[in-house]
Amino acid sequence: MEVVRRSSEHGLEGIRAASKNGRRGMSLELDRFLQHLRASLHLDAADAEPVLREINAHLEDRVADLQAQGFDRASAERLAIERFGDVRQVAREMCEAHQRPTWREALLAACPHGLVVLFFALGLSRNFPLLALAFAAITVVTFLFWRRGRPQWIYPWAGYSLFPLLVVLRLAVREVPNGFDSWLDAETSLQTGAETVALAVLFPLSWWAVVRVILEAARRDWLLASLMMLPMAVLSGWLLLLAPYGGYLWASPEDVAQFDPLMARMMLAVAVVVAVFFRFGARLLRFALLCGVALVSLAIINPIAEPGTGPAGLALRAVVLLGLLASPALLLLLLDGGPGSLWPPRGQSSGRAPA
Amino acid sequence: MWGMARREKYSGELLKGSMDCLLLALIGREPMYGYQLIREVERQSRGYLQFKEGTLYPALHRLEQDGFIQGRWERLPNGQERRYYSLTEEGEKALQAKARTWKSFAAAVNMVLRG
């Protein structure tokens, strides 16, 4: 008998094949339990597959013992699943045991933020060709590793890759008072029909790309998808700072450069937070960390960009910001019925033995 | 993880703190797989300690990530696979340290209880 050693996407097929050819076949009950566990585990494919194999072996041993005690197969499986415990708790604890990336991976995750720090610290924020090149390089790295199993550290890189698409979206929408508005004043609005048509075409494509990437990320782990949203939130704050001066494209180099030291410090703080994020275990604490750094950024930027904003306006902006960070989880709630780690996806059992 | 004695229920926090020590101690005697560990804990504690089975594996994986134990797959003649864990040198040191801590803690509690 050969055990199929593949990525976790095929892990269950491998376990089924192994069980089928071994001394016991996998039943529907155990299969459903393992599927639910798999959906709740937010691990890299290489980590999840052996976990599932080990737990399958455990359950088979327990079922065999119960059968030896006189239980029929169906009852033995129900009891084995019940004694195993709540699948969500097990998945959560397993995630916390495994999702402790090394410092190397934490530093890789902080790299794109570090690159942005360099840009601001060296006063290169107005060097559009170099900026475009940097975004292109980040996007290439993201694309390569997104297709190679999506290691956790790639998510901040993906966030920067999505930022230009969000710029396109905002440019096309022409609404919502924030940092993009100043691009659209009477002197700088797009005049040519070709540009308008191009935006009209790019708008749905960009929406599709952004939503698809966020949803794909969220289905793996909504927390990592929230991490992915963080650069967009903080860079939007930078554009808010530039709004009174005509926006990034039309502000003078001096007006843009005046905020470089502030943004360099802010992005350095974000880089440190992202590195620390990867070393924390508790998921809610990690989410709180993301929210904290985003809210601090808002608290620093908003009074500078819009001094007249009252508490209500600031609170509204904070809600929008937190909504942006929580949008992956909210998307899952809307489309899939909920993040797998919080409650079972539609159509799957809770992991407990049926009454 | 928590355990249930025949007549009383030990608090989860109490057992959680000693879980690593128990696992390292058992694995230190001989390499064991997960299900075997559960049975041994139950047998050697005469039924007073029972793991909530699912929470054993996160604990084992955490100990492995920390370098205290090392897992290896073994295939039985009937085709079944099991993952056996054995104690590493680091694990041996960790076990000694945890056992000392536990004994000190137990002695201190006993002193207070005796009055």
C-alpha cells in the first residue's frame, strides 16, 4: 500500500486511499469529520496533511478499540468523534501550535513594509518610475509565491500588489471624500475619451481581481487576509495627507516630500507590528494588533490631513478602517456562511456526534 | 485538556500546566504515538486522568515545534501508519526542569495545606 503524499488539498484523498487499502475503510462519518477539520485548519498545505493523517490514525485506533468492546461500527465512530472533542477547538489549538513562523518568515513578511520605509526615508516617494518598479517587483514576487503554496509571509506582499488596483477603482468611481478626491478637480480631471473608456473597462476588472484575491485569501485564513488589507489602509492615509495639495500625481514634489519622514516612521511601526504579528499565537490578539496599528495611523494622519474633522467624523473613519480590515471575514460571512474557524461552513457537521 | 477522576473533576488549568510534563515523562520512557499516550496516561493514573483526546495533538505538535520531541512515521505490517514521538536531548532537559518545578510546587502546596 502506498500512502499518497501530496498537498493538503489532496490530503484527504490520500488518506481515503490509504484507509481503503489498509485494514479499515474510511466511513462517511469520519470523512465528514476530517473534512470539517481540514476546513477549520488554517495551515500551509505541508503542515495540514500530516496532521490529518495522524488524527485519522487516532480515530481509527479508537474505533477499533470501541468495536473490540462490543460497539457496532457506526456507534464506535460516533463515540470516537465525540471523545475527540470539538473540532473547532482542536483546529484553533493546532493553528496556534503551528502558526508560529520563524523569525526569518516574520522578517520576510515585514520586507515590503521595509521597502516602503526606505522609499520614504530616502525621499523617493515622488520618484514615480522607481515606485512603479518597486510595486511591479512586489507583484512579481507575490505572483510567484501565491502559486507556490502561499506561505504566510506573502500576504503583506499581496496587499501592496492590490494597492494599485484600488487606486484604479477609486479613480474610476469618483466619489467618497478621501485622499483620492483631489485627483478629480476641474484642472486635472480626465479629458480624453480613451482614458474614460479605459477606466470603464478597468473598473469591473479591478473589482473582480480585488474581490477574488481577498476571498481566496480569506478562505484560507481570514486573519491573513486582514493582514493583507493593512498596507492599503495605511497607504490610503498617505493619500489623504496629499489630498489638500492636489493628490499624489498633481502635488508639488515639496508638498509630497514634507510627509516622507512621518510616513517613514509610520511604515516602520507597521513593519515591526507585522513581524510581531507572526510571532503571536492567539488569533484575536493578532487581529487586535492589526486594528491597533491602523487606528493609531488614523489618529496621527487625520488631524494633519483634515484638521476640521470632529469626533463623529473621526469615529466614522475609524469604523470604515476597521471595516476594511474585517472585510475578508465579512466577505466570508456573506458568501460562505462564516469563517471556518468560527463556525462550521454550510453543509458540514459540527464535528460532534449526532444525537 | 482536562481530566476527570472517578469522583472529582480537576480544573482544566491545573491539568493544562502539567500536560507537557506528563507527555515528556511518558515519551521519555519509550517512543509512543498519540493514542498510546492517551491510554498510558489513563492506565498509569488508574483512570484519574483522561485527556480530551483532540487537544493532545496540538500539545504534541507544540512540543515538537519547540524541539523537545521528534516525530517519525512508522508503517505497520497491516498498512496502518502511526506517528511515534521520541524525546530529544532538549526535551530531556526540559523534562527535568518541569519535573523539578512540579515537585517544588507540590511541596509548597502541601506545606500550606498541612498548616
